[in-house]
Amino acid sequence: MAAKKKKAAPKKTKAAPKKKAVVKKKAKKAAAKKSTRQIINPPGMRKRSVPLSDAVKLGNVVYVSGSTPYDNDGKLADSFDAQMHQVMANLIEILKAAGSTLDKVVKTVVFLSDMGDFAKMNAIYKTYFKEGNYPARSTMQTVLARPDFMLEIECVAEA
């Protein structure tokens, strides 16, 4: 009986080692170039004393930080109605700088220091939006960053 010849296993060749660090670095650079992230801080607005941007625009979405009741001179409105109007004016200015408007707001979060102001907030809030075009909204009572703040509003909008 003839002996069967064993087939020789194919020779393994070593591939050149990849330079992982270089590949990762190039991938990060490519990702950074593709990003459309843009910081929005309107030039006329009061400078914030905390580390945040007024808004961040990513693609066609604008994320607006909580707007407080300061005017552009750093003056704080003294009544709830005045604070509410100032917060809405600030949102309008930030949205405009991002290429958006209140009509394009899809979600708001309203922070009240006193839920007793809920009815007043609603009465003023609805005047800033077209009837039937109200954004989704959450409203909550919370302790705000400063004891003289009566409210703060943040939003997300389409650019």
C-alpha cells in the first residue's frame, strides 16, 4: 500500500505591523474636520461668569443653555413678568445668532423658583409663540443658581 503524501502547510508570512497611533490620529483629524459643531455666543450679550456657551449648534440643531433674566448690561429684572420677558428676549437673541427663531424651537425646559408663578409664566410664554405652534415643554420648580432668579429657560431648536 502506497503511503499518502502529506500536503505541506502554506507558509505564514508576517504582515508589516500597522502604526496604530498614526491611524488613530488621522481618524481623529478626519472626524474633527467633518464636525459642524459651532459655539454661539452673541457679541452684544452679557458675558457669562460660568464656563458654558450661550448655545451650541450642531448641524441644523441648536442647543441653547438656560437663559437667565439679565439684560445685556448685566442688570437683573426685578419682577417675575420683567424676568420672563427678559429671558425670552435673551432666547430670541441667541437663536437669531444661531440662524434660528422661536418658530423653530422644538423643546423648552422652564425652571421656576416658585410654582406659584406657573400661571403668569404660561400667560407670557404663549404670547411668544404662534397659536398651535407651541414647542414640547417641561416645567419644574427648582432652586436656581442665584436666589434672585425667578426663572430660567433652555431650549432646543432647528436652525
